[in-house]
Amino acid sequence: MSQMARAFLGIATPPDFHARLTRLQRELGVELPGCRWTSDPPFHATLAFLGDVAAEQLPLAAEVAAQATAGRPQRTFTLAGLGGFPSLAKARVIWCGITADDPAAFLDHQRTLILELQNAGFDPDARPFHPHVTLGRSGGRGPGANLSPLPRKLLDWRGGTFQAQEIVLYARFHSGSPSLYALAARVPW
């Protein structure tokens, strides 16, 4: 029986952005007590969530990402604004927005990646794509956090711009103890 891993492909934010996003989490923590803030893996925007896959399939996922990315220009991304899923007023997931310099080309890239993963036998999450960087989750089973009354400086937060150099594949292996996502592969852009 092969070892299973929970995996996703994404765009990691550069290391200097981690401090900015962590500061934002601290500011939000004052306003939103009881939320759980992400720390693992490094901040990222998920392009394709693969779910549970056999560990020996991870190299194929990276290969598919390389094929879907080949010949595409590197993208510049801007981190800005706060939001929540399913809504700002009932946020179970709290996120920072991420926009590409060419949103239509980026969306086409993400859709191509999903289709090529499906053609390779993977079953990626095919929900509508909403680019974001998850910052945290509201606690409990209630309706979620209401982000609407947050100060405007937080709702309109600006994190800066960066150029993505690679797509990353993260995996978390199932074991008897709590596990963290780890970098499984880097795919140059």
C-alpha cells in the first residue's frame, strides 16, 4: 500500500512578504479574537488543490504543472485587500486578495493546469477560482467572523507587488501525529 499525501500546487509569496502578512495577522488578531491564523506552509495562493494522492504521484503532478506553465511569461502579483469566504459578514476563511498583472492570462493558466491535471488522472478541486492568500479561519461552528466593521486601513490593506519565479507543490503526509505541509517540488515559471 502506497503512502498517501494531501497535496496542492500554488504560488508562494516571497520571504520578505511573510513578515508583512504576519504583521497583518497580528493586527487582525486584535480585532478578531478567537481566529486561528495560518503559519504552515509559507503564505501562498493555491492554484490547484489535489486532495489525497499517492506519494509516488507527486512527481507527475509537478511534471503536469511544468507542462501547463511552459512558454507562459512570469506573472507579477499584487497583494491587496481583505475578504472572507463565504462572505465578508460571515467569514469562515479570512484572506488577502492577490491579483495578477494580466488577470485573464493568469485565469487561463490556472484553468489549463486544472484540465491537464484531470487529463493526467488527478481529481483537483474544480470550484470556481478566486485568487487569495489564506490568513486564518474563524473559530467554532458559528456563522463566522464579521469583517465588515474592521477599520478601513485593514480592509484596504496593501501588501506590495512581487514577481512569481515558480509554482510550488506542497504535500502533507498522513501519519499518526499531526503533520505539516512540506515543499515537495519547485516548478520554474
